[in-house]
Amino acid sequence: MGPSHLCLAVAVAAVWGVNFTVIEIGLDHFPPLLFSALRFLAAALPAVFFVGRPKVAWKWIVSVGLALGVAKFGLVFLGMDAGMPAGLTSLVLQIQAVFTAVIAAVVLRERPTRVRVAGMLVALAGIGVAAVDEGTSGPLGAFAMVIAAAACWGVSNVLTRKASPPDALNFMVWVSTVPVLPLLGLSLLTEGPSRDLAALRALDLQGAGTVLFVAWIATVFGFGAWGWLLRRHPASSVAPFSLLVPVFGMSSAALFLGEPVSPPQWCAAALLVGGVALTSITPRRDAGTPAQAVAAPC
């Protein structure tokens, strides 16, 4: 990867890390499920009119939209609204790599190597340290919602592997059309029409800016640039840059939100990032053997 492509990969990781801080700010303006619905609405429109027709079957678009958009992001926004810190959320969500490997082993019959199993155990140890620390200093229920979101992310990763979309941006834009109505319906049922209307009537520049950032910058630009890099470089060269996401997430949360990082959280970060790095190692293949396609991390 040349310098410009390296800078682009780091920029995407930075955008995805800072995105958690932006979400935290946006939750001061919107109820969590309404905020998530607006995020996908802004990501889908007007981009859906410019990316062309879907390039995979609708069953994959709908299934990934429900698993990723409704379940994963709905739980993330609810967990953060319930008190899960933005920086810790960006870190804990990386356990999705373990869920992805386990689900792929069951569904796709992909046998994990010993190194990947070791990585899973190290990452789970990091989650255990983070859970103990959060249980004594924060809402454990919010922590559990983020863990459940990571599991849903693992499901969506395996579904994306099955779909094998040839164009990541096209796929993500069409996937973004699916969660809008379910999330709006859930918001009306659980958060109430009066609360939703009050949030929309009080919309200001900061609130609108958070929606546009998570929709256009984190989603459209982030996934578009990531897919562009994956089409030009091996996945094993691009994927490790996703390990920078919690670095930028925890740093931006500390800088802009004043979130402290406790010694147990540093320990959890080292274990989790190290374990995910081991889990992401791709075994070397013989020359002339085609490499198996690897889905972009979300």
C-alpha cells in the first residue's frame, strides 16, 4: 500500500473511531432508536438514487439490514443511551471478530486455526476484565447490550460473506434502506410519538450535524473508501487497520467528552486488541492457491 492509500485506511479508522463520540453527542438530541433510524434514512437518501440497482439478491440485503441496522446499531445506541461510555463501546464492539469466527465455524464450516482459537481466548479475557470493571463502576445492563450488538454484528458479517457483494458501497446504501421503517416503528412503540416529535421540533445545527456525520461520513464515505481499498489490496493488508478504531474511539472520547480511561480498561484494551489481532491472522496459502474472499469489517 502506497502512502496515500495508507493515509486513507487510517482516515477511515479515525472516522469510525470518532463516530462513537459523535453518537454520544447526538444522543443528547434524539431518543436512541429515532437517532438510529434517522442515521440510516440519511445514509440511504439520496445515495440510493446514484449507486445503481442492487447487485446481490434482496434476501441478503434484507437479512443484513435487519441484523446490522436494526439489531446491532439499535442495541449500540440503546446501550450508549443507557450509560455505556463511547470509548469503551468502540473497544468492546471489537469482540465481533470472535463472534464472527465462531458463527463462521458453525455455519460456513470454517475450522479456526490454533492461533485464532488462542486469539479468541485472549480477547474474551479482555472482555472479562472490561465487564468486571464496568460492573463495579457503570451500568452492567448497558455493557450487556453492547456485547449483544457485537454478536449481531458477527451474524451480519457471516451473512455478508454469504452474499459476497461485488460493490461494498452499493451494498451498504441498499442495506441502509431496510432498518428505517422497523427502527421508526420501534421508536414510536417504546420511545413514544411525543418524545420523537419533541426531538424533531428542537432540531438544531449540532443535532443535524451528528446525523449527517454518522450517515454520510461514517457510513457512506467510510464503507465506500474501505471497499475501494479492499478492491485494490489484499484483505489481509487492509483489515488490520480496523484495530485502530478503538484507539481513535477512546482517544476522542477522552478528548471531547472527558471520559477517563481506568487502568483495568487499558488492560482490557491490550487484551482485546491483541486477541482480535490474532483472530484476524489469515493462514498462509500455497502459491497458486486462490485466496478466499474476506468480508470487510463493519
